[in-house]
Amino acid sequence: LEQKQKAFPRFYFVSNAKLLTILSQGSDPLAMNAYYENVFDAIQYVEHDKKDKTIIHKIHGDGGDGHEVIPFIKPVKAVGNIEDWLTTILNTMRLTLKYHARSCAAGVFEARSDPSNKLRPLVDSNIAQFALLAIQIMWTYETQTALEQCKTNANAMYSNALKQKNVLEEMQKWCLQNLGTKVNRRKIETLVTVHVHQRDIADELYRLVKINKIQDENDFD
């Protein structure tokens, strides 16, 4: 068992009894679907090719109806020792998430130009993790830019505080709509909750600039 755990360290989080069961069924990739939640966080199961069960195409998150589904950027071949192809799954997950993170970040600058019309498509096209990342990137970029402009633009922080207020109001409107599944509603409500804090920070920064407690981005060193 120790050899298998060294090869795939996430096996250390599985009891010996359960690990023995997993290893005994290692020749059947479909059998692992009952145990993914023991070695990966928030993953319910993976989706295999209908014709070839050794090919894995997608990750399915937990949460029931409307749960998040993430297609791998390339299929994973579940052949050989189970610890080896689980490692391949882990590495492919990382590559897939990096790809989606880059794609999400690229969409931020289009969304920030017109949040009323372009922010919702960006949020809807990404899972919760990256929708939140998009909002965080947008807030960070706009707040940093405003701080850098404080000395030359007296209204920079006021404009930023107003932007964050408008983004929050836009997302609050979504909560009044039919968002479909509980998973999607939780995603939108999380974005709103986090951005309430972001708006409050933007308001506080504006207040500090107004009373000359902050003059530029270097005042935080």
C-alpha cells in the first residue's frame, strides 16, 4: 500500500480498507467513480466514452441537479496501473483549469467595458470558480488603475467606487430572475456576497483619498 501511496499521494487520505477495494478494482476504470470524492475535492464522478470505457472526457462536480461539468482539454486514457492514470487525470485537471483561467481572464476586459450587457454572458459561460475569478480580476484591475491615477485625476477613486456599485446592482438584479438550478443560484449569490465586500472596500478607499489619507498605490507599502 505504501508503494501505491507514494506513487499517488492522495491515496494517503483514503483508509487502508477503502484503498484495498480501489486497488482490487483497478482493472475496471468505471469502478473508480464510486471513490473520486475520496481523493479529489468536490468531484462526484468522471464521464467515460460510451464506446471505450478507458477514455475519460469530463469531470462532474457534486451538487446534484445542475452540477458543474468540465470537459478535459484532452481525453485521459485510463489504462495501466490505477495510480498512474489517476496521476494523469490530476495533471490534465491542472492543464484544463489553467486553460479556462486564461480564457476567463481574456473575457474580463470585454465585460468591464459594458457590464450591463457583457458581464452576465461571461459569468454564465464559466463555472463558479472562474466566474468569481473574473469578478476579482475586474475589481483588482479597476481599483489598482484608480489608485495609480489618484494624483492626476481627482475623480479616479470616486469613479471606481461608482463602477463597483453599478456592478453589484447589476448582479443583484440577476438574483430576482429565474436562475434555474440551486447550484447556479448559489453561484450568483456567492458573486453578490463577495462583491458587497469589494464595493465596501472601494467606498472606503474613496473616503481615504478624499481626506488625503491615500495619495497613490504606494501608500500601502
